[in-house]
Amino acid sequence: MKCKLVLIGLLLLAGCSSDKKYAQIQPGMTKQQVTAILGPPNGYKLQNDGEILRYSDDNRYVKLRNGRVVEFGEE
């Protein structure tokens, strides 16, 4: 039982940390700035009008156009 509680606590702390990191992302940031905050993406997709960095651990993404953030959020 204690192990389960510790695990749940650690997961909650990791989620809070992740939210604080995503709160730092702003439109206009460069890809380098984003990866400095969030780390390397878990997935990457190239589109006609830009690229999408995927962070699958929380189902979040950052969309870049011309090397700059234009959109970010959770799917």
C-alpha cells in the first residue's frame, strides 16, 4: 500500500513539473528555446506549413512555422 501511495505521489509531482515547463512556452519562441525547456520531443512530424513536436507523455504538442512557435497545447 505504501509503495502505491509513493508512486502516485511521484506521478503527481512529475505532472506538476511538466505543467510548469509548458507554461513557459510562448508564441514566437524558436525550436531551440522550446527544446531547452521541454527537452527533446518524443515525436516529430513535418507538414507543408511547418513542423510539429510531440510530447507523448502528456499528449502535448508544439507547432512551429518558419522555425517559430505558432501553436501549442494538449490533444
